Amino acid sequence: MTFLFYFDCMNHICFNGKFIGEDDSVFTGSNRSYRYGDGLFETFRNQNGKPILLDFHFERLFSSLQLLKIQVPAFFSNKSIENEIAVLCKKNNSLDSARIRLSVSRGNGGLYNCDNKFQYLIECWPLENSVSSINENGLVIDIYPDAKKSTDKFSNLKSANFLPYVMAAHWAKDHKLNEALLLNTNERICDATTANVFLIKDGKIYTPPLSEGCVAGVIRRFLIENLPLAGYSVKEMELGPENLELADEVFLTNAVHGLKWVKQFREKKYGLNISAEIYNKLIKSLF
């Protein structure tokens, strides 16, 4: 059995180092990422031919592969992947600005019998210019009620097992929201379907620590390291839904859009002062 993956808005993909047409079949039905979610992915922003914060992405990817005990072949290296991303962007006419997704899988087999033949896939989509500016129309968000994230050692991974986020995204769309937040099993704020969460109260910036189960986002890490250098107070702290009601501002971060301003949570409306400053001082220079 061959399982086909089809991709929109591009001409080529890179599968295990080979550049093939977007409609070509790649994984088989026994691929463990397809069967069990036994894999990882990274989403990059490629700007002017270079991936942004590539070192952060690779550090997260390789530490995650080690945690999952996925055997990585010698040919899979930072340099080889960077070169293949550059070639793929050129083939797909996306050198100026692109969204890159790198997916990796343990291999093929059943739950107890695996061939451990590492597989990877690189995809590429062009990005519009609007992605390079802060959103003037703020996001409207709410909390997804039907799933709670765990806080174990796997919860920070960009796992191929993405079901809670998938269903939260469906829920947000059905409720005419721009994004949905997920809580952890302690009923505290974890992250959003595609982003990490930051709150601002009385000029101070707060975000949930990794121990709360959020994905270890690269822009999250960048801001935690660089906000103090820019004169801002940032603290990793447990946050509940009540903190959303008390916050002055809220913004979300991910590797493609950088920073997105949140306008409203339920009846609570937020300002755009410090969020815009942070975007202009720190995020804009990345893109």
C-alpha cells in the first residue's frame, strides 16, 4: 500500500535528499509518523534565502530526536539540510520569503517492529509581504475546552502527534475565532494551536514556563533571551485563565509570523502599545 501526500502552492518537495514533484508518492502506509505520530517537525521562516534562527531550530530538533531515541544518519546534518532548503526555495520561486516545514520520521513498521530507516521531508510555500509586519487587526481568541495538554517530558516537542492542536483549530474556526488557547491538565494556560502565549501586565511580560507543557518555541526562546537586553522585564510564570482577564496586552509568537497581537479574549479587550514596541525593536529586525 502506498499512502500519497499532496501539497498545495508549490512545485517540488525534497524527500530524503531527492527533489521530486509535489504529486509524487513518498511515504508508504507503514510509515510510523503516519501510523502513530512517531516523528517530529520544524517550521522555519526563510527570508532572503536564509532560514531565520536556524541554530535554535536545529538545537530543538536534534535534542528532540535524542529524547525520542530516533537514530539519525550521518548524512542528516545542519549544513546538508540548509543547502537543501536553499535549493528547494529556488526551485519553488520562494527565495524572497518562504515558509519551510521539515518533517522527520523514525521509519516504517509496527509498534514493536521498526526498520529504523530515518526519513525526512522538506516542504516550501511562498509567504506574502503582509507576514513581515505586525497585524493591525488584532486576533480574537478563546480557550479550547475539549483537550488538556500533559506536562511530561514530551510535551515541549514539535511532535507529529498534533491532535489536540488540530481539534482546537477546528473549534476556533467553527466559533469564528482567529486562534484557540489550550490549557494543561492543571487548568493553566499552556499555548495556542500555532504559537506561544505572552501576557503584559503593568509593563511586565509573562509567559508560561516549559514545565507547563507548552511547545519550546524558537521565537519564545529568542524573546526570553533578548527582552531583558532591550530593557523589558520578562518572567516565566504559571498563568491561569484569570490572568487573561487581568492582562493589559496579549501577544502570540511563532517562527513564521514572529509576533501577533491579540485584540480580544471573550469580553476583554487589549491594547497595542508594548506589543508593538517589542515587534519593532526585536522581531522586525529578524524578518
